[in-house]
Amino acid sequence: MTTTTNAMSVGQQLSQSPVVNQALDAIAGEVRAKSAQITDVRGPIDGLSESYDAFLKRAGATRGRGLLYPYIGSGAGNGALVELMDGSVKWDMICGIGVNFFGHSDPDLVRTSLGAGLGDVTNHGNLQSNWGPYQFSETLLELAGRHSNLSQAFISPTGALANENALKVCYQKHAPASRVIAFEDCFMGRTVTMAQIGDSAGARVGIPLSTQVDYMPFFDEIEAEAVGIGAYIDGAVRTLQQYIDRYPLQHACFIFELIQGEGGFNTAKKDYFRALMECCKANSIAVWDDEIQTFGRTERMFAYEALEVGDLVDVFCVGKMTQVCATLFTEQYAPKPGLLSGTFTGTGSAFDVGNRMLERLRDGDYYGDDGIIAKHRDAFREQVRALAARHPDWFPEVKQVPGKPGATDIVGGAGGMMRMTPFGGEKAKVTKACRTCFDEGVVLFYCGHGPFHLRMLPPLGVMKLEDWPRVFECVER
């Protein structure tokens, strides 16, 4: 076999073909031109509503129950605006629970996805794969390694599977330890094991309980202020040590949601997390950081960066915004051959788009105290405060549920993880408000377990600061 300096594989010839690239540019240009027609919220287009209802019924029939929201996208949008199959347009402030950070019909990402579609296969696997998964992993590890010791990655199709792999890594490292420590109100995913670890009784009805979990109270800011932060942290470490002493050498890991997602966008002081993590280290318990919903949305790319605890993280999970999911670990936690595998890891388009999104996050002005995310955080909070000033009856005092650390301020969250708490956090009214806002042109959701909050995970990669008053016009209406 001979090679030359200018040798190119057929795959390279195809990806670098002027004909192909001109076609991709033309398609991306057409997407940009057509999506530019979507400029504001609007109702259904005449003649499409009836057929849309039929599509909703068909979609519900495939699931065996109706859709939570009457949402089926048309396949088009413009930044933070999304078009549905009935021609209506809404502000997308939840983005598939945080997946679509760069919104809808982004020409750059459309072009990237189309280019990936030129590949010879749709899915890549652990046995046979093109370069895409490894390029994505390299980019992710380079970013993660700036403020942590994470050095290896294993790709998974879903966040729940990434968590499953993280648990396997922790179990193997600390065998025969079989117990897990997690925070109250945590959410881990929908597999059998993750549903058992997640602190939601409704999510595990009928599931045999085989995973042993000890739940730590999450940080309670009100109690911490009452007793003093130092005394409060000392008390939390004592509680953790009691679990460890009760079951010596039986805990494989402590799962840290540095910002709880489904739990209500709760977070804590960095000294609190660091003290608990250092206690884990002293007792040979893995520190597992779950940032599947958090990644990319705080004022730093990683929440462990924002809280300055990356040096203590042993295992890390990421997903949603990255398009594909991954379990990262330090060299000390590298699993033995045979522990992690699977037929396929993800599609070529997901890897290429995920890699491109990482590049844009890295190269953009999103992070830092004066970054784009911080500016959007402030703009959101300003709108909530103004809304509450105009309608104080919508925002009565938020009362803390005994034993729950949910914040009592009407507005909060962290960076692009945004929440507001109308109606005192009453579940029935908050969930009804979600549907009412949908009808008025804003797609959002709820989170928390008492109080309950209206939750936003907006597409801050493309959203403009001047969009916020327009969004809140719909919310107020």
C-alpha cells in the first residue's frame, strides 16, 4: 500500500467537496431566509387548527395518553421563537428542558447537522465509530480539565444512562460498597436504578427497591442564617459522618447536584459543598457531580467552576445542552475493561452539533460576571420584580415547607436556570399557570417540591436582552 503527501480518503473528498459545501451553504441560507419570517408570537394559521388537533390525538394515541402540552413543532423557528404545526408561534423558554441553548433553526447548527448527515452511517457505536464521538470527547475533556482532574470520557445516548455508567464506575472502584448518598429532592433519571435514587415516590411506584440510598438534607439558607454558616456546615458534616459511621465502608459515592434542577433550582455556598466533599474524600467515598441540566447555564461553563470545587470531583455527568451525554472521570476512577459498553453511542449529527455547540460556548462571551448569561439573569429578575410590583396579589409571601429548603424569594435560580414563584408556590396554581402561559405564547414549565416555581431554561445562546419585555407581556397577559 502506498501513500502520497496529498492523499485524501473518499470521506475527506466528500466533506471537502466544493459541490457539497456550496449546497450546504445554500440550504443554510434558505433556512435563514425562511426562519426570518417568524418575528413574533401569533395564533394558529386559518385552516391548520383542525388538522393540528388530529395530529395531537394521533401523537397521544402512540403514547397511550395525551400530551402534557399540545406541542408539536413544525420544524421551524427563529432563535427564541418556535413555530408549531398549526402555524402558531411561541416564545420557547424551556428549550426541551434545557437542550436547545441556541434556539430554533440556527443556520450554523443546521449546516453542521447536514454535513454530518453525509456520513456513511447514522449511528456510531463502541465497536465501530467514525471520528465524531472522539472529537466531541476531546473538546469536552479539554474544557472540563481546565478546573478539574477529569481526564477520560465515556459517551451515552441519554442522561440516565450516563448516570448509570457513573454509578457502575463508583461501585467498581469501591467494591463491595453498595450504598449511595444523595440529596433530598434530587432527580437522577427514569431507569429502574435512577428512579430509585431520585427522591420522588411517584416516580418509582411499582418498582422493586433494590438500591440502598441515604438522603442528606439539601442546603437550607434560612436555617444557615439563623445558626450561622459555620455552625450549619459543621452540622451537615456531622449528619454525613453519622451515615458513614452507621454503614462503615458501604458507601460507594455521594451524588452532588450543585444546582438542583427538578428540585427547584436550589444551590448552596461553596464552603458547604467543599466540606461535604472533603468528608467523602477522608472516608474513601467517590464525589460524583451531576450537571446534566446545569452544564453551560451558570455564570461559568461548569457549576464546579462557579463553586470552586472541581479539584474534588471524581466522576462527572453531562448532557442536555451537549446533545449527547457523557460520563467523565479522573484517571484514578478509570473503569476496568468490560464495565462500560453499549451498541451505539449517538448519531453523527448529534456529535458534530454537540461539538460545535461546545466550541461556540468556549469562544463566545457567555461566561464571567459581565458575561451574556449574567446579563440575562439580571434582565429576567428585573422583569419579575416589575411584574410583582404591578400585581402584588399574584406574588404573596412564599412560605417554606417544614423540612424543605426551597427558597422563599419570588425570583431566583442560577444564571440561565431561572425561576419565579407566583401564588405562594401553590402547586395547583403554578401548574395551571404553565398551561395558561402556553396558551398566551410562552412555553415554560415548573420545578420544585414545595414551594413550586415557574421554571425557565431560555435559549441564551441566541436570545436578545430586548426580548425579555416581549416575553413578559405574554406572561402578564
